[in-house]
Amino acid sequence: MKFNVHGGHNFKVQGASGCFSETKEDRNVKNLVIAKLQALGHTVYDCTDEDGATQSKNLVNIVNKCNAHSVDLDISIHFNASNGAGHGVEVLVYSDNSKAKPYAQNICNSVAALGFTNRGIKIRTNLYVLKKTNAPSLLVECCFCDNQGDANLYNAKKMADAIVKGIVGKTVEVKQEVTTVSPTPTAKAKSYLSNGDKGIAVKTMQTMLIAVGYSCGKYGADSSFGTGTTNALKKFQKAYGLTVDGKYGNKSKAKLESVYNAKTIQTTKKSNDDWVNRLNAEIKAQGFSTYPLVKRGAKGNITKLIQERLVSVGFSLKIDGDFGETTEAKVKKFQSNRGLKADGKVGEKTWEWLISGKSV
Ligand SMILES: [Zn+2]
């Protein structure tokens, strides 16, 4: 069979976080899903987008890549988030008649067999990727990246196995490593990566180098350890007081992971917490006992916070505290991107999404 596979979001407009980074694990899982499907003899295209600097550009780029090939199924890999409370797997499809539906059900079942709650298939007619891709498509919300129970249970390799099994009925071992949240030691051919190496471990390193500000040259995170990557790694080693040898061994790896984690997971979490704290303080100061319904015509600090959040998940908007026509239009877009009723009013469901800090 032929497949398009992509990881959701990118490091410019990141997905959710909490116990781990969705964006990072989206990539670990999709790399393994691709490698496994290919090892089983299928044709697979990686339609992940690392370039789009806004949420909508990211989605447009993904769909363009998907629609450049004629395939049997488009597979989108995501992780869910809902302030720590939600847990389990769900798979989203465009309609009840979608040809992706049987695959979606199989994926739910095989991921649930790992111990995750089976939230089942969800029909989502408003999600850009499901709506705009030509082939039957499905979006896997593997589990919740902000739920401790799910995070404890989660392992990229097992998740990829379950997804592959759900799609083609079986899976296969591949000799490729991933950087997982909980360290799972794997046998390595040599103790470091260097110029000339290829594969997922190289790609993971490149993705992290790029995310912390070290460009790997014009090919980006292409899984191939060439001159651009060597130079980036040497600059990183120099900046962090490591031996400048262009070899990616344990010390460089540990340092890069810690710098990367500090930059992505913790900062995202912190800014999310900060926003939620300021919001809660404002809600309390204004005498509300719960999140109020905010709609066109509203003015003030709560509107300002809503606008700030919309900007942080990729919308371009003036943060002026005035809930006018533009803000209403952006709220509608925010809602439709998330499968909510696009009424332009910030009510309970919309608040939940705003508070989660998730970009899609
Ligand atoms: Zn996502």
C-alpha cells in the first residue's frame, strides 16, 4: 500500500506539552511508523513540515505535501492535551463514511491494548488536514502528553508498533533508535554518531540542534550527518564547553537533550502556566466564579488575555483588549480548526482549548 505520514506541528509553532513535548514525540513516533511500514514493503512519504512559521502555514504545507502523492491513506500523528485530566487514545476521521474509518478503529484498539483508555473514533469535519487531503485520512491522538499516567505508559516504539499493526495488521522490528521521554536503552553499533551516519538518531539530533539555534545547513533535519550537521554540532560543542570533535557521543547527547528540553518543554509549560495564572487572577479580580462567556463587544483584560493566547498559538492579531470584528473572526477560525462550533464566542469548550495551550 501507499501512505503519507506526518508528525503534527513543528518547532516554530509547537504542539502541546506537559509531561513531554508533543512536537518531539510526534516525530519519534512518525519516524518509527514510516520505518516500520517501509520495512514491511509499503511505499511511504514523510509529509512532515518543519518550515511553516504560523499554524496555518504549517497546515497548508502539510496538506500540499500530502496531496503531491496519490496514496491509500494519510496518517497524521499527534498527542492530545487537556490540562492533565484527559487520558487515552482517540483517532479522528473526517466523516462516518470515510474509508479511513476501519483503520482508525483498528488503531484505537491496538493502542488501547497497550493499556491506554480507548476513547474511540471521533468525527471531525472542521480539521484542516482531514478536510483538505485528497486521500482518506486519519489523525491519531496517540495519548495525552500532559497526563502523568499516559506519560508513564507511553513508549515511542510500542506506540509505533500499535499504529502500524492497526493499519496493516502486523508490525516489524527496525534497527533505529529514538529519543524517548523515559530512557530505554537500545543496543548501538558504535558509541557515537559522526559524519557519514544516517537514520532516525541523526534526524533527532538535527531536529534538536535546529530547535536550539544551530542550523544544520540547507537540507535541514534530513537524517544524513554531513558537513552542515558537523559544523552545527561543533558550534554547539564549543558553546557548551564540550570537546569540539564533531562526534555525537554520550556527553554531547546529554547536553543537547538538556538544552533542548529546557528550551522546549519547560519554557512552553512555564509560559502556559504563567498565562493560566494571570487569567485566573483576572477572572477572580473581576468577581467571576467561572470562566465567563466572552463575545463581540467585550473590552478589557480578559479579552486581552484571549488575544494574547490566540497570538501565542499562531494567529496574527492586535492585543488591544477590544473584542471587535477581527478578534471574533480569529476566534471563529480557532474554533473551526479544533472542530468546535465556530460561533466566535469564547464559551466553555473554547476556554478549555485556550487553557490547554495546544496549537491544534
Ligand atoms: Zn497536535
